Amino acid sequence: MKRSQSAARVSPRRLINQTLVAAAIATTLALAVPSLSHAQAAVAGATLRDTPSAQVLANSTRIVATLEKRRAEFKKDPAALDKFISSEFNQMFDRDYAARLVLGRHGRGASDADVKLFADALADSLMSRYGSALINFDTGLKVRVKSETPLRNGAIVKVSSEFLRGGGQTTPVDYLMHKTGAKWQVFDVMVEGVSFVQTFRSQFDGPLSTKSIKQVADDLRAGRIQADAKQ
């Protein structure tokens, strides 16, 4: 995938925002060093078993370790970074369900094939736009899981967390998750209370009002439209 931005050309403030967006979207599960140690996270995971909160801790631990270990490789080989991000994204994010939510009224009656086409194009656009920020990922960031709240009689769970930066600044990041088969998957992420699903629904409402889902997906693929998390 082509990089749309170079981290070297953006301001420190923009880079921080890019990193947070990449952290939340690219892997969807807190790409930051957990406030728990690896051993503590393992204990927490064993205690909570397969709860959404345990997944946030376990996956953030694994992902940050991989980013740190392979940082030099990823800098030299952006394709390897793309592959890693896509693998994590596909595992943890229910992209098709999220895409239907983004499509909203435009997705009513749409075929699964068209929804998947849009979902894949949207995901690739996000990775292209924000994935490169992970090369400069700050391992000084930490994440603290604050709470796990069941919604709709437990069909949906909101995991509330905080990103903790070196200067003491905090950024709330919440994940909406639902169970698909035997595992929990993210379908929406909220950074500082802003829902990505709602943001993208508003962004694509105009194009989808005049073009088909396939045409908008093609525009995303060609770079004529870019998914923008507005961070």
C-alpha cells in the first residue's frame, strides 16, 4: 500500500494524534505498553479468561512486543508492517459488521459481497493513511483498562481505557465489542468520545448518496477518497 503521509513531515502534535489513531484503528486493541507487567497481564488473562478486557491486555502486550522487536525491520520494509497490521486488524476487528454500520441507510439491502468490498477498501485506506505512524510508535505510552460495561443484555460490551503519555496527559479510548463465534471482536472505537463509525458514516454519506457502494469502494482503492479519522 502507498503511504499518504510521511511521519517526518508532520508536527509533533500531529504525530501524537496519528499514533493514537493508528493505535486505536490499526489493531483496535490499545497499541501501548500495558500498565500491568507481562506476568501480571498473564495472571489477569488467566483470571478473566476470554473477557473483552483480558483480550485488550493480552493483545496490547503481544503487539507492542512485536513492534519493538521488529521496529528496524518495519522501517526498512513497509510491506512487512502492512502485513503485520493487516493480520492484527483482521483478527480483532469485525470489519464487515463495522462497514454495515458505517454504510447505514445506504447499506440496507446491500449484498454481503458489496459490503465486504467496501469494508476491505475502508480498512486498507485506514492502514495506508495511519499505519506508518506505528514506525515511530512511542513505547513510553501506557494503557490502563478502566472498566468493562455490558450493554444490550450483554450482547455488546464497552471496554473503557486510557492512554497515558509521558507528561501525564491522558486520552480516553473506548472499544465496543461483540461476540462472533467463540471470540470477542471490536466493531467501533471511540477516541475522546468520538466514534469512528459515526465519523465515517458522516464522511461517506455524501459520496454514497450519488454513487454505488462499489463505486465508493473503487474511489477508496484509487485514493480519490481517503478515510479520515479527523484526529
